[in-house]
Amino acid sequence: MLVLKFGGTSVGSVKNMTNVKSIVSQGGRKVVVLSAMSGTTNALVEISNTIAAGKASEALSLVKTLHKTYITVVNDLFSEQAFIDESLNYVNTVFEELSVLTTQSHSTLLYNKIVAKGELLSTFMFSRFLQQDGLKATLISAFDFMRTDRLQEPDSFYIQKNLNTILNENTETEIFITQGFVCLDADGHVSNLERGGSDYTASIIGAAIEAEEVQIWTDIDGFHNNDPRFVHHTDAISHLSFDEAAELAYFGAKILHPQTVMPVRDLKIPVRIKNTMEPTAHGTLIDDSAEGEGIKAIAAIDGITAIKIKSARMLQAHGFLKKVFEIFEKYHTSIDMITTSEIAVSLTIDDATFLENIVTELEEFSNVSVDTHRTIVCLVGNNIVHHPDTHKLFQILQDINIRMISYGGSNNNISLLINTSDKLETLQKLHRYVFEEALV
């Protein structure tokens, strides 16, 4: 069995839904994971934020505007009156629920209930769209099997047991449609896997059913060797290892949720990234094999904060770093890069929510300086740390102010911390050296 995930753009219009229908109607049994239609989650987040600001009437107006959009989609999507009536009834029910939520006090649970509506709408409409054409499609609710545990990690045993029960009870079904992103928490409340989590949903499902392959269908033909928003003439990468893909996803390649490969890598279930608009294109295959050596791709992540912690107490002191790390753990803030000297440690974070609290506690035993507007540029490839040409990178970037270097922590990754103002020049210089000059 295959697992196919389609993002918001892929189901963002009637034309695109028709393309998706053509793709999923081919082959054997499969689970199809859908995101909300493009723009919907942003609209729902805006509704939630408006409620939080105490503007209930304005939030209700936003709900009505989005409701009109979905009425139009239903009338354009279906040709048979019975399916139009059923879908309009469902859409109206969802928006009646949203209208009621605008009158309630804002909370995390309220936010989760609101943003979950996008996936519920897209999956209901698409399942009926397939059924209108006589396809053996069944809509299954992610809330019946997708749950996280007390540590907010996927509850693998629960998911596997309940999902396989559902699949085995529907032996005539060829296409199962379900929601990405949404889930229940350990207390049974509506929750989610955070933005971009539909990819993660697909791989969790893939692991639970031991799928033949997990396919992530999007609007680009796989991982590119650089960010096409900033660099011209980038190329799709035909193959990556799990390690290489995980590094790229974490350090800014938006095409894949950073945690996507984790559930399937130990089971050696391949992940394939495909283009909904060009389904015959090869895309990028991600599996447990590594091919070739050298740099395969470059990615960058903005919004990085660099923190330098300096203290004479650090000199030959046991437990100093432990004390530093405990502060970051206390505020649930992950560290991306770290370098140390005899009396200082420099590190980076990409979430500055609790920066003020962290700095306050660090200053109790050290001098702290903070730099914002930083970017991490990540170079990824099999065994690049030992590649004979790697040292030339620093010659190429001699005019770039490199603030930190992470080299050797992974054989597949070299990370550079730079000023965000130097990002464009850095990406373009690296691209010319790594990919364009290699073709000359």
C-alpha cells in the first residue's frame, strides 16, 4: 500500500483537485493525506488571532467571507446535485461551528479547533469528488487514529492499532482519504502537528501500515540543489539519503517538514517527492542509501539569533555547559549551532520566544551578548566533511563575514552562520562554485 500526501497548492483549486484525482485513481490501494486548501489555514489563523484580540464581530465577518469562498468551490467542483447538496450541507455545518467559536474565550484549544477546520473541509469535499466519479473512496477521520502522547510525540502503538483496524474493516475501499496536520493529544483534545505537519502525518501513517512508499506531492519537482527563490538555474536532485534529506529539511528547505523522514527511516520505507503539476517527472527519491560524495545541495534558514556566553568560571570548570543547556531546556528552546573556546560558548537558536528569560538567567553567572538578523547556510552531501574540495569553500567566501562554523558534527553537513544581509551573495557564490563551475 502507498501513502500519498498532497499539499495545499495541490488541492487549492478545482483544476488542481482534478489533477490529484487523476493521480490517486491509478494503481492499487492507498492512503491519501490532504492539507487544507491553499490560503485556508492562514485565514483560520487570522480568525483565531482576531478572537484573541477581543474582536468577535470582526472574526465573525472573516468567517462569513471564507464561507462564501467554499460555497463557490463546492458549486464549481461538483456536477451532480446530490453531491452539491451534501457538500454544501457539510460546509454550512463547519462554518456554523466556526461562528459559534468566535463567541468563546480564546485559548490554545480554541485555536486548535479553528485551524483543524481546513483539513476537515478539504478531505470531505475531495472524498465526495472521487465518489462522484464512482471511485471506491472512503473518508476516515484522523481523530480516530492519530494521537500524540504526554511528550507530544506520535503515539505509535495507538496509531498503528487503530489505523490498521480501520483499514481492515473497509476491505472494498481502494482510496482512503484522511487529514494531515490534525490529531488528538493525550487527553483526547483536538491538537495538531504544527504548520507543515501534513508531511509528518504521511510518514507516521506510512510507518504504521509499513507502506511500500510514502509520496509527498507538492508544487515543485523535488528538492533543488539551492533555493530557487534566490538563485537562478537550480536543478532538482534525483536522490538523497535519509540523513541528507533530514539535514536539508531542518536547515531551511521548505519542501519537506523536518521530521518527515524520522518515522520511516528505521523501517527503510522510501519517501518520494513529486510534482502534482508534472506527475511524470522523477522527483526526489529519499531512502537509506547514499550515492557519491561532495556537496549535493545548499539551504538557508533565516530568523536566527546568536548568543555568546562568556565567563572566566568556564575555564576548566566541570558542569558549566550543563548549566547553560539546562536553561535552554527549561524554556523548551532548541539549539542549532554551538562553538566553544576556553572561556566562551557561542550558540544559535531559531525561536526567540523566551530569549529575554534565557538571557536573564544566563547573566546570573556570565556575560551575555545577543546578535539578531542572522542566517544559517547549510551545505549538505554524503561525506562532505572529508571531501578533498571542501576547503575551497572558505576561499570562495573570503569576503563574507562568517560568524560561526559547524564542521565535523556530521559528515553530511557544514553550517555557516552569516549576517542575513549577506545571504543572497553567499548562496549565489556557493552555487557558482559548487554547481556551475563543476559543469565547465
